[in-house]
Amino acid sequence: MRLNNLGIVRTRIERPDPADVAELSKYGVATIHEAMGRVGLMRPYIRPVYTGAKLCGPAVTVLLQPGDNWMLHVAAEQVQDGDVLVAGCTTESEDGFFGELLATSLTARGCRGLVIDGGVRDVADLEKMDFPVFSRAINAKGTVKATIGSVNVPVVVANALVNPGDVVVADVDGVVVVPGELVARVAEASRTREENEEAKRQKFREGVLGLDIYGMREPLAAAGLEYVED
């Protein structure tokens, strides 16, 4: 009987409809996060390694050991076109798990990018390749290949639970995780939110104040806010 999920590679995962993923990709992380009820965000220390990086795709998950990138090579075999690699670690580590060579391998598999709660390097090359990466750190320190982890098991990445097949969306505002079974509904909720915000945006352009758009005056008065002319 296993005492943990180390040493497992699940070769079959359920991915959402690519059309639903494409629809979700039209919206930013902030919109999706709000549309889901303000859930699903990774911690804000996960940042794009170069300006303009963004990604959206079903997650192939990786559980790494600190200072060891062996399982990223194992995970590359499981990537299908359109997937995103999402890597957590058994404990905090900022070593440079990932660089240009692995990005080249993943690109050949159709991978759309990487989110990793660890370090990466070769950032200039990643930008030239237009391979989007969101990471905990940029670190030239290399890693070994000595200790097994797992692929396509649930992982916690920057405090967010990611299951294989969940859709991960990342842009300059952060990284959000959408459960695979909710992708179509979240895309629809995001569209509705965008339309609602555009209506408000037009009012702001016309000079209407947020105090009136959001009906804030009465609750502010009830809370004791007082306007005083000195």
C-alpha cells in the first residue's frame, strides 16, 4: 500500500473541450477570478519572467523534489498540443528547474507554457522563443536528476490546488486555476462580467461617478459619512 503519491505518472487525464478553453482564453485573469466568485488565484509571487507573457491551457501537473528537475523531463512525454505544464514542489525551492532546452522540448510537443512554484533560467532565450513562463524566481542555479516525484497528480502551486486537466490562465495580473468541469460556465460568466463592465466604463467616460453607479451614497450616509463645509 502506498503511503504517498510519489512515483506515479498518470498517462490519461480528462481535458475540457478545446472550444471552451479557447473561449476562456479571451478573458483576463482578474475577470475570470471575479467571475468565479473571487477564488482560484495563485499567490502573487508567481510572476511572468518576461513582459507580455500570457498563457491558457489544460494543466499537466508535476510534483517536483527540491533542486531536482527529473520529473519535468518525465512530464514532457505526457504533454499534448495546447497543454500547460504546472509544477509544484514538495517543499519551497527557488533553484533553476527549467530553461531553454526543456522549453525547446516542450514546444515540440505543443506545450503552451509553464507555471512553476520554483526558479527558472535562460530568460532571454525563453522570451526569444515566445515560450511563456510564470515562476517563483529567476535563478541561474542548476538542478540534479536524482529523486522521483510524480506527474498528473493533484498539486498545490502557490497555495492553489491544481488537478490534472484544470485550465490555468496567466497574464500580467497573476495566475488563476479554473476547474476542468467548470470551464464552459466560467467562460460564460466572464463574458457576462465583461459586458457589464463595458456598460459601466461608458458611464465613467461620461463623467458619472462610481458613488452613483454603485449606489454608494445611502450606505455611506448610514455608515456615518458626513460632508462638512469649513
